[in-house]
Amino acid sequence: MTKLYSCWLILSVALTSVTYGEEEILFPVTQPKDDWWSNTIIYQVYPRSFKDSDNDGIGDLKGITEELDHFVDLGIEIVWINPIFKSPMYDMGYDVENYTMIDPIFGSMTDFEELISEMNKRGLKLIIDLVPNHSSSRCEWFLKSIKKEDKYDEYYVWRNASNQDQLSNLTITPKPPNNWLSKYGGSAWTWNTERKQFYLHKFSDKQPDLNFRNPEVHKEILNIMEFWMDKGVAGFRFNAVGRLYEDKDFRDEPKSVGRENWPIYYSLDHIYTHDQPEVIDTVIEWRKFMDDYSKRKNTFPRLLAAEAHHHVCVFSLRYYFGDENNLGAQIPFNYHLLIQVRKEDLVDSVDRAIKFWFEVIPANNTPNWVMETLDTDRISSTYGPEMVQVFTALKMSLPGIDVTYYGSEIGMENVYVRPDQIQDSYDSGGQRNIESRDFARSPMQWNGRSNAGFTEAKKSWLPVNPNYYKINVEEQKKIPTSNYNFYKKMSQLRRTDTLKYGDLESYNITDSIYILKRSLPGHETYLVVMNFGSETETVVLSTVISRLKKKLHVYLGSENSGYSRSDTVSTISIVDKPLHLRPQSVVVLTDSLVKVDGFKNNAFSYRQYTASYICLLCVLLLTGYYVGLRN
């Protein structure tokens, strides 16, 4: 009996140890994801700024085709292109005149088809921006809607003036239907003198909102989707999805509290123009249409990515994913590393942003991580050039999808644009047009030659950053410790089973040191140790992380870290080569140095392995017990 008790005591200790380990795990991966997008990098191309092939100073489709091997070299699998549809370009393509035509600035449909063909040869997939919330005011639909022609009468959101009954008096000025505001400043309503009604525009008055309460509008969007899927597009990133609907009763929005000094748009709490209940039904409709298309055509599943409101809450996030019976977006974009991280509180705010996403993302869905966009500052300009590799390691070691904005791989910085050079005023008009969004959209820096190799024209559409002579792809390819090669090595690391399927643990041990641990039983473990501070820090890793080997190998160190591949550090001693991490640097450590570019999808999940381990332990202990009884 004593032996049996001892047997179960040992087993209970083992189970307690396993349970404790699971409690530390921030994101356990329960099963390998076989979806083609699950562990990929999505590379965002701003087409005007990527590569100019015809020397007019503006990037185009042929330019992207010319540089496809750039994506292959970096391990990119998905390319996302911002709007290329025919447009007056008042909002740089987000004001669409014709959804099935390529704007001549970017080339022709033949150029697009060639791009798809060349991408297919390289195993690359293309997703494109689709702007469903609004069109251009030059769109044929809107022009016909003004005239109330046929089915187009209710394609847009039209409302009478609040004082419509007084307008027979020509001296009376029409008053908007309610207090709704445009994101671009001023009222969200503009009076049309021909139709004698107001139309809604949540953005510019040149971007009238489509009426998604009209079934004909739904049909138009589905037809557009099918058109581009027939062309070979692998998916869509739907812009401004949260704004598709507005309150059907057109009620005034309440005042915001504590935002008196903010731009006027934020003076209201937008409860009637954001995330209305009908939005998810439309997202589900799109997803079903895309899934049915793939089945009907016997082809790969398409990807639905949604740009939801940046300050997404728990409810609205789950809302965009849908549920197991009504699938929504595979990827609602996650901007929390972009909007929640604060320079004065880097470690804690980074940790909070990561944990928030894992707390609210529904089970069995794929995380994604964004830190730069075409509307926000570049990392090097926000945190300094030394931090580029730190944030590269952070973002690319997290589970799921990394979203890379063009130029991030070389650490491109904001560019200064003189007032006379501005192409796209911030928010494209309204009360905030004294600013510009151009700072993060400068031409890609390919080499140190004229205009950074972006164009052979005398002048590019935006000025090239003057630092192009030293920050460019060609130069950085030659330097083993460059941002480019650091990015490439992290991209290779993402192919390992550990980073694709392994568990994630995080440790914010000081105000400066932040650690991510990726582990998978039976495979190598990786520690990403980051110093966000301004002083060198000595870290004895075993004091904060259990079950580490006494020595770890350096897989990769940032240029300023002082470490290189195959260096070793002690995890237990402060005397014998502990980790001394310089300020604003990062080191990726591993318990087993292996080649990282040939891994296959053969991993067990953490729970699968744990269950197997416990079962084996039970068998061994019980066998020992019965052998003991017989003796």
C-alpha cells in the first residue's frame, strides 16, 4: 500500500508541474494550422512608392513585377497591394471611380495579369485592398444616383435636410439631418443641389457612402469580388469595414467626455456610425461567398482580412471573426502594438498589447501583428534606428501572421515633405489638412544611385529620403548585421516548427528587459531577449525562467548587441559569461543550433505532447508498482 501511495504521490507531483507550466503559457497552440496564411508574412506594398518601371516618377504594377524576387529572398509569401483601381486620386485611390479597372497611373489589366502570373511562378499570393464603404463622387453609380436613375436611386445614403419643409424659401440654408461628423473634419453630410438632398460621407465629401441596406449594393460588391478572384487574387483586405452601416434611425451621436482639445471628429462618441449590428452579417456574407467560390472553382480558399476600428474592443473583435457556424474574417487586423505601445513605458505597454490580443482573440483563430502603416510613423522615426531590429525580433517571433510595411526590412525612416511637395494632405481635407500623411510613403530605397533606384525620372512623386545612400536594399544585402539580413534571418526562424506551432511565454522582468520564450516539446527552444532601456543589463536567465539548459547558443544578435551566431551565454552564473545586453538591442538564444530553413510541418502540440508524457509516466509508475508487488 505504501508503494501504491508513493506511486500516486509522484504522479500528482508530475501533474502539478505540468499544470504550473501551462499556467505560464500565454498562447498555447493546440494544433498545427494548415491554412496557407496561418504562419506567413503579409508584405504591404504602397504601389505609388514601390518601383517605377516607366520613368514617370510613380510606382506601378510592372515595377512590382520587376522586384518579385525581393519577396522570395525575404521569405515573404503574401503580397498585399493598396488600391490600384481607377480613381481621381483625391484620397490616393481610396476614392474608387471604377472597381474593375486599373488606374492608368499603375498600368493596365495586362500588367496586372502578368503580375499574377509571375507571382504564381514564385509561389506568391496576392491580396488587394477593396474599399466597400464608399466610392468616388465620380463613380458612375453616384452620378446616376444623383439623377435617381433606375436601381441607382438608393445606392447611396440620401436624407432630407432637417429643415426640408422650409427650403421653398431660397434664402434658407439646408441643415444636415443630424450631428454626424466626417473623419476628415466637418459635417458628414453634403447638400447636393441637383437632387436636393444630403448625402452621407464618413470620410471626404468626394467619397459618398454606399447604402448597404440596399441589396443591389451587396450584389455589386460580390460581383467585384468574383471579378478579381477570377483574375487570380487570393483574397481581399476590406477597408473601413466597421463603417459599412449607420443607425437606421439616424439619431444624433452623444458628446465624448474629456476630448475637448481633440480634433472635432473625436468630440462625438460614434455609437451610431461604427460597428452597427448589421456589419457582421455582411462580413459573413462575404466569407461565405469567397468559400463557395473556392469550392465551386475547386481552388484554394480565399483570405478575408478586415480593417476594423483601431481601438477594437472585446465585443467587436469577436464580432468580426464570426463563430464556427457563421465564419467571418480570418484576419481582423491587430493594431495594438501600433497604438498601445508608449515610449515612456515600453516593456509594460508592449506586454499589455500582446496579452490583450491573446485574451480577446477567439480560440483557434490566427493572431496577426502590425507596427507600421501608410498613415503612421515608421518605427525608426518613432523609437530610433537602433530599435528597428528589436521590434523586428519582437513582431516576428510572435505566433501567427506578421504584417510588414514596405521598407521596414531595411529600417526606412520618415521623410520630410515640404508644404509645396505635399501630395496627400492628412485625412485628405477638412480641418486637419494642414498636416500630411506623406512622411511614411516615400519611395522604396533600392540602391545608392539616383532616386534610390526607385525611378530613372528626374523627380519622383514624393521626395526620396536623403539617407538612401546608406539605407537601401543593395547596400544592406552586403552587410551581415544589417536590418535586411536580420529581417531575413528572423523570417527563416519563423519556418521552424517551434515558431509555427510552439507555445509562447512572456517575461517583463524589469522596466528595460522583456523576454519572449517559444517552445515545443521535442524541438529547440528560443528566447528573444530585448533591452528597451538606455543602459547595459546583465540577465541571469535561470532566475526568471525555469527548465533552461546551463548554456544557450546565440542564434541571432542585433547589430548593436555585441553577440554573433554560435556565441554562448550562461543561464545560471553571473560570473561565467552571463547575458550582458547592450541598450536598445536584442539577442535570440536557443538550446540547440540548427539550420532553420528546412523544417517540415510535423509538430505535436503542447497539450498533445503533455498528454502523451503523462500517459507514459502512468504506465511506467504502475508497471513499477506491480513489479514491486510481485517481488
